[in-house]
Amino acid sequence: MNRTLMERARSMLSNAGLEHELWAEAVSMACYLVNRSPSMAINGKTPEEVWFGTPYDYSNLKIFGCHAYALVPSCQRTKLDPRSKKCIFVGYTKGVKGYRLWDPVAHKIITSCDVHFDESNVLKNV
């Protein structure tokens, strides 16, 4: 399984045109997707469905490396500052509803639930 996850992570990083420093985020995202993908070993069900008994809702899946615009809280901006900051989607948060985003300006991962995605442009293609 380790080799599978690393191959998927390498492919996602390459497709999105992201640096190798985000390899851990890519592996985490690959694991997230594997656990929500059907498997013949469990009769075409997903591991998520076997563990929790309900089918997974795929409507929240986003493209790894797509542009994401995270809302900047009003307490962190002035009247004339932009209301959102451009980031790159790199995964999902654990335990709470939200998304993990790479802020290329600050060079750090941020978490936000107020995000708009532009899946028509992946970073590499811009």
C-alpha cells in the first residue's frame, strides 16, 4: 500500500505542478481517496462504507492542486483589504468540516471551511 500511495502522491504533485515539499499533503490526500474508492476485495464497496455502514457522498471531492479562494476573517483585514486570499487546495481536514489549503505567499498550510474553488484551472495550467 505504501508504494501505491507514493505513486499516487507523485502523480498528483506532478499534475498540479506543485513542489516536493508538499509530499506529505499529497500522500494524505491519496490515502483519503483510497479509503473512499470501491474495492473488489470488499465486493465493490468502499472502506468508508464498510466501516460506517453508509455510502460515501462524493459531492465534496475537489481536484488536488486547484485554485481555492479562502475567506479572510473580518478581524484580520481592514476595510480596503481583499475578502479572500488565493490558495491551492491540498486536502481535507480531519475531524472537522474544512479544507487544507497551501498559501504560496506565506508558505504555510491554512485550514478554512469558507472556500470557493476554481477547478477549471489547476496550478500547472495557469
